[in-house]
Amino acid sequence: MAMCQVCRRTLLAGERYRTWRWARRDQTVCAVCEPDARDAGAVRVVDAYEIVRATGLTQTVRRVA
């Protein structure tokens, strides 16, 4: 499970995020909060977006319909 370190929201499966560095730590930031992270002085570590994967849930999720 991934969480945005700016808005503290749990990222949904398939949602895009990037890794930013501030306070000597790598932080996960959602696409919506990127301007806030930049304004706070963070530096983007990875240029490409990453996507939250939900592969671990396939054994526990029941299909409906």
C-alpha cells in the first residue's frame, strides 16, 4: 500500500505517483500534490511516473457479476 506524503492519502490501484526527495528521505507524492512538493523545496528523483500495483490482492478479491 502506498501513501502520498503530502496529502497523507492512500493511493488507489492504478494511480500514478513519483518519488521526490526532501529532508534527506525519498517520499512518495501523488500527481495532484506535485506542485506542493516542488514549492516545499523537494527534488524529483524519478522523471517517469510509477503506478500503484494491486497484484497482491488477486487472491483475496472476489469477482462479482
